[in-house]
Amino acid sequence: MSEPEASGPETTTPAPPDPWKGLRGVMAGALVLEAITVLLALPVVADIAGGITWVSGTYLVVLALVMIAGAGLQRRSWAIPFNLGLQVPVLIGGVFHLSITVIGVVFLVAWAFILLLRSDVKRRLEEGTLPSQRARGGS
């Protein structure tokens, strides 16, 4: 059998990268990193705060599991409020040890930066100044 001959170079161009897909990846990655950090706080609570109780251990593990599950839900319209809402229980976790509150404050700053990036992407998308938009418009 012979293969069909190509009639020339392909005329289809690849779709430009989706900037929102990259931002969703950043948000999912931030949630996973926060979950890992919360789980790494378990030995701190165990050694310094007088030991892990059923309440503190369950609270921290369930919080980390919710964060990991939430990382897969970043396509939803309610993902950003969900991500920001998860910072409240992390801050409340300071009841068990101050280090949990410190984790919450650090990641609250990280989420503020992610929201700043989101507003920049949104502004540049509306202006048409994203690199993928310039490459497409210039061809």
C-alpha cells in the first residue's frame, strides 16, 4: 500500500496557549504545596505543642486532604473563593500551635500574589498584549 502524498505544508496553526490554564496550574500547585506544608507541621505540633491529639491530628490531616482534593477542582468557577476560604481554617489551626498560623499567613501572602498575577493576566488579555496574542496577530 502506498501512503497518500502530502499536498504541501499544513495550513492549520496550533492554538495559542491558554493563559488561564497556566494560572489554574499555579493555583493547584500552591494548594498541593500548602497541603504538604500543613502535613509537615504535624511533627512540630507533636514535639513542641505537647503532642498530637485526635482533634489536632484529624484537623490537620483532613485540612491537607481537602487542599489536595481542591487542587483538582481549579476549573470550577468557585475555585478562587474556595482557595481563599481554605486559608481561614489554616489560620484557625493556630489553636493547636502558632506554627500553623504562620503557615496560614505565609500562604495568604502567596494567594494575594496569585490574585495579583490573575488581575495582570486579565488586564493584559483584555488589552491584547499577551505574547500569544501578539504572535497570532503579527502572523
